[in-house]
Amino acid sequence: MRIPPRFAALAAAAAVAATLFTGQAATAAPAPAPAAVASVGGVCYSALPDEAYDTLELIDQGGPFPYSQDGVVFQNRERVLPSQSTGYYHEYTVITPGASTRGARRIVTGRQYHEDYYTADHYATFRRVDFGC
């Protein structure tokens, strides 16, 4: 199970709060995807390029990242992803072999468990990563 480090503390605090209020330990089940997410499409984890696995691993580890822009707030200006408050999404570079720049490939993470989106065309389209295939 993959929870980005920046959210692990938040999840732990929520579990403690749930236990205090209900007297029962909370179970960690992934939240259902909003209906709007279905419009962005999906991609199997196993179908991602090798460099995307590297990026997801770096996100899990909290870095270090190859580019200073990695981890910055993604503004969702294209409005392809579901509308959320500023700061909800963060973007990370997926290295493109042979590119002299950062290239067009990115992973954009949301705050929900396993809410990772892949784009190979610099935000024109997104596909939510399905970790179950």
C-alpha cells in the first residue's frame, strides 16, 4: 500500500481521532473516486513507463527529486482533473530519456490514498493510475 509521506501523518491522526470518537479502530479503505475522475481515463500501474515507477518511488520516499520544480503545487489550470482547492494537487517530473529539458511527462498527486495521475502530454490529458493491475 502506498501513501505519500506527506500524508502519512494526516492519515495516522485521522485514525486516532476516529478511535477516540467511536471507540473503534478505523480501517484504512481507499476512498471511492469522484465521478469526475472517470472522465480523465485510467492506466494500469503495470503499463506506466519505467521512469514513472522511479518517480512514484521518489514520491514515497519524500525525495530527493531531480528537478527543483518537483513537488510544487499543481494549479489544474487546464481543469482536466476534478476541481479542488489550491494546494490539493502536486506535480512531479517523469524523466523522458533523451530529452534536454524536463520533457512533457508528469505524475500529479492528490490528497486521497492512491490518487495519482499520469500525463504524457504536459497536462493535455490525464490518466488515473490503477494500482490493481
